Amino acid sequence: MTTNTNQNTAADARVAIVTGGSRGIGRAVAQKLAEDGLAVVVNYARGAAAADETVAAITEAGGRAVAVQADVAEEKEVAALFDRAEADFGGVDVVVNAAGRMTLSPIADLDLAALDAMHRTNIRGTFVVAQQAARRLRPGGSFIGFSTSVVGAQFPTYGAYAASKGAVEAMTMILARELRGRDITVNTVAPGPTATDLFLDGKTPEQIDRLAKTPPLERLGTPEDIAAVVAFLGSPAGHWVNGQVLRANGGLV
Ligand SMILES: NC(=O)c1ccc[n+]([C@@H]2O[C@H](COP(=O)([O-])OP(=O)(O)OC[C@H]3O[C@@H](n4cnc5c(N)ncnc54)[C@H](OP(=O)(O)O)[C@@H]3O)[C@@H](O)[C@H]2O)c1
């Protein structure tokens, strides 16, 4: 567990947990929420150094953050993650489950161990984080999960990954309804191709260029594009949006 708590505290600030906050979209979300004045718990699985960099970027900009290791699929580790948010910052108001994995393969060829590992993080991980969020979010709070626009675009080789994210979409309105009366929103953001390791790794420049040109806006998304959407959904301004899957993809599908 890595700790870099900035002591410049503000007792009444809202508090966010961002899983997968060490890199990619999660990092941009953590930085944007900190910029908006929230104290942020930056979760990671293996990359302590990357998580420390996210925390350093936030604290250097005057925000408050702490890095906490936890595998999102491990119930005790996720409970401890929420414990840290409550102990260090006083509660939890926004939970963003950005942690995710992607393995691409034609369905006919997919290694089932890879399927299980991906589904463990993407489905069980979402479930475990959502359970803790449902138990612990304060009134006025928000849970934001992550799907993918490939659930709609249905590109070959994305079968197992899209299936895992279809499960996240299926949970969204159900959890929103289960939280009736708590003043807590539940939404899922489904990005299109976004320039992070998860998207770029293993693709040729030609494949990247072709996918970048697919949406009408003719470019890849940036982590900051997605962070702006997440920050809106987690803010009081976005609180009337509930139970929705929001495709943020430049108009892909
Ligand atoms: N990039 C895209 O084009 C795109 C498009 C649609 C949807 N998405 C979704 O957006 C989310 C963020 O993706 P990204 O592109 O930012 O990915 P990324 O750059 O690969 O970053 C993934 C993050 O998730 C963390 N992580 C992975 N497994 C974890 C686990 N079991 N427990 C806790 N943390 C874990 C990683 O931490 P460590 O490094 O410590 O392992 C890292 O911080 C994912 O859910 C992804 O499926 C991405």
C-alpha cells in the first residue's frame, strides 16, 4: 500500500474513489475530480509507481489524494479501500470504477483462462466495487461504472470483452433502482477508442488510424474527454442523470 496524503485538508470536501486511477482514463478522472475540489483515493492493482505519479500530479496542483492498492475483484481489499477513504477523508461521495482489462481474440480461438481473468476484473470487479458503493456512498453521491462502445459497434475479436461490459451495462439501471430513496445516482460511461495503453497496445499504426477515423469527429478520444463526462455525472450538475449508459465516443455508434 502506498501513502502520499497531502496534509492540506478541507473537512467539508467531497471525496472520490477512482479504481484504476493510476493510468489512462482513471488517472485523468482522478486529476479532473481533484481539480474540481474533491479529495481522491487513487486505486491501482500492480503499478504503485504510476499511482504515486497520479497522486504527485494532484498534490502538486494543490489537491488532496492518496494511493491505495486493491484488486477490484477482491472483496476484503475493496472494503479496505473504502475504509481508507473514510479514515483519511471522512466518507465517500463519488465512486468511479475505471479498473478494467481487455483481451482481444476471435471467439473461436479465445483462451478460456484469459476469459476468466478478464471477466474477473471487469464483471466481478464491478460487482464488488458496486457492492461497497451501495453500502457506503453518502446521500448526494454517485457510482460511475465503465462499459465500452464496442457493445454497440460489435467489432470482430471484441466478443469476450464486450460480453464483460454488457454485464456492467445490465447492472446499471438495476442498481439505480435498488438505491431508490438514498439520493444516489448510478450511471455507466461507455467510451469509444481512447488513447491509452489498453487501446494502443498490440495495434498497428494502420489499425489505430482506421479506428481513429471511424467516428464523425475523426479522432481518438483522449482520457480528458472521458474524464469531463465522468466529472459531470459525479457532480451536483449531473445528478438528474440516473440509470443511464452514456456512450462518449465522438459519434461512433
Ligand atoms: N481506452 C479505451 O479505448 C477504452 C474504451 C472503452 C472502454 N474503456 C474502459 O475504460 C476503463 C479504463 O481503461 P483505460 O484505457 O484507462 O485502461 P488502462 O490504461 O489499461 O488502465 C487500466 C487501469 O486499471 C487498473 N487495473 C487493472 N486491473 C485491475 C484490478 N484487478 N484492480 C484494480 N485496478 C486494476 C490498472 O492498474 P495497474 O496498472 O496497477 O494494474 C490501471 O490503472 C476500463 O474499464 C476500460 O475497459 C477503455
